[in-house]
Amino acid sequence: MTTLAIQYEPGNAASEALAQRLNLPLIRSIGQHQGLLLSYQHNRLTLSQPMARDAGSVSVDFCDSRLTFRLAQALSREAVVKAVGGCVPKTLLTESAPRLIDATAGLGQDAFILAAAGWEVTMLEQSPVIHALLEDGLQRARIAASAPQHQRFLQKILPRLHLLAPGDSLAVLPTLPRASVIYLDPMFPAREKAARVKKNRFLLQYLHGDQGAGDGLLPLALSLAAKVVVKRPRLARPLEELQPAASLTGKTSRFDIYVGHPDQSTA
């Protein structure tokens, strides 16, 4: 079990409230803490591993320059947007935009891109810790939406993002209103090579351990939606060994596209 704690910060009520909510210990000295640590760095909730300097850190920032650069490009070229069915036509944006469930929301970047492309995105995340990071990022994005440099795009995107309470997708998915697409991005399989996965993926894998691999999610999703999209490493085997109807392959990732059978739902 991964040791997880929250850094105590005098005068910061947020750290104490988070520790109580997540039922995690508050620590004052992080010098000898071997596990993962949640702390507020520059008013941003951050996950790190203090004793592993090369592990990096993880936080959610929807105003990150790399993300805003992607938004400035043609969203129709984004692989994840292509995989789910493309950008939502403007005629539907004010009427009935299609719904998508991101059942493994993680740090929310794909959900954010899809919302920017016009989709109504319901986000579900099992880990209370990752959920806290995502919730913190959304709260800061809502504050940033009032700033002139961010207002235009954030005020359009944020209302399309709907974060549910932390929960196991296997249990929660059957209880949700039906969506046009269910999107799955489970933890990438651990690499056997010495080269480390991206730092944020490394910390999330460390946090999850053997959990979060998406076992059982694909068959369930196929019973609940007409289309299911699964994000995989480019050379990884299909999830659950189920062959997709089609795939979109990029430099590092692959999007496997499945035809679902919602009329056979077990809900």
C-alpha cells in the first residue's frame, strides 16, 4: 500500500479540510516521508514524491500554455476528437449537444479537449486523490474564467464539464443517463524497460498500484453505449483482448474504437 500524506501548512485551512475529507495524516516535516505527498504549492494542489526527486509532480492546470496552444489549433485534428466522432456542429451547441462519459477521468485533459470540441462531458474518477486534484484544477479554472485573457474560452468550456463524486466506474456507470460515447483511458501497462513513463503517469501508477487497469470496464461500457473509445499506448494489446472495429494511431497513443450494444444493457 502506497503511503500517502498531506503537508501541514500553518494557517492553511484547505490542507486540514482535505486531510479530514480524504482521511489522510497531516505531516509537518516532509524530509523523511518516503511515500506520496499532497501539498499546496503556489495555491495549487500538487501530488509529489519528495524522496524521489526525479518523480516530478502532478497538478491540474486548465490554463497551462501547452493546453491553450492545443485549443488554438483546429480541434478537429485532435486524435481524441476524431475518435469520438469529431467536433459538435454549431447548430447543436445551443440545442442538444451529444453526451460523453469519461469513465476514467484522471487529470481531465482529454475531457477538457472534448468539451472544447462541443461535447457535454461527464467525468468519473475512482481515486479520491486524483479526484481532489481534478476538482482543484476546475475550481481554479472557474476563478481564472473571470480574467480577460482566459474568459473567452473557459466560459464556453467549463459549463460542459460535469465532475461526479469519486466512485468506481463499474458501479456508477449503469446508474448514469445514457451517453452517445463512453471514453476509457485506464492506466498504461507498466513498462519493463528502464526508461520511465511520463512523470505524471509514473506518480499516478504509483498511487494506483495494480488498480486502475480498467478490468471489466470495456464489456460494461459496450453494454451501455453505442460507441466506446479506449486510449492505449501505441503498441499495447487491446484492452481485455477485445479487438476494436477501428483504431486511430498516433506517435505514442492509440485510440481503439468499438461498436457497443446498448440494447443489451444489464443495467
